[in-house]
Amino acid sequence: MSKSLSQFKQLADAEEYFEFFELPYDAQIVNVNRLHILKKFSQYVREIDAHSGDLSDEEKLSQYCAALQQAYDVFLSSTPLEQKLFKVFNEKPKNVVMLTDINSD
């Protein structure tokens, strides 16, 4: 069965993406890093879309498949805290003085 971009655009869950592309995955890794994998994947998809030019749907889906695998692989050797994909990881706490900010004279 041939896969289409319209089918791809209907997907919502991480598992659906892996099943659509027929990629193997560890359910435990996906359960722990679900939002981070999807966020990283969406970043890769935006890059592909920005530079895809005249790619056919089949070529685009092939690149999306590689992007999902790459996003998954990132979290096999890294943590969400190391990747800092979400705003909360990059914001400095307000009304907090960090010990590193205190100078002794």
C-alpha cells in the first residue's frame, strides 16, 4: 500500500508515526520521551519543508522517515534536559538568586 502526504498529515501519536513509516522503536523510550521526540521531529520536518523545493511526495516522506529515526536516535543517547527543546528548559527562574550570581568582595 502506497503512503501519501495526506495520510501523514492525519497522524497524531508518536506510535502512529513509527507505524506509518514502519520503523522499529522501544515503547519504553517513546513513553519517556514522547513529547521531546515529536518536538525534535517537527523541527526536522520544518527544515525539510523549508528546503524541499521540487521534491515529490514520495521523496518528502522518505526524508520525513529519516527525520523521525534521527529524532528517536537523539534520545537514545541524550536526555530532554540536554536537548532543551522546550521554553521551560531555557528560561531563567524569576525571583531567584543563583549561588553563581553572588560575588564575594
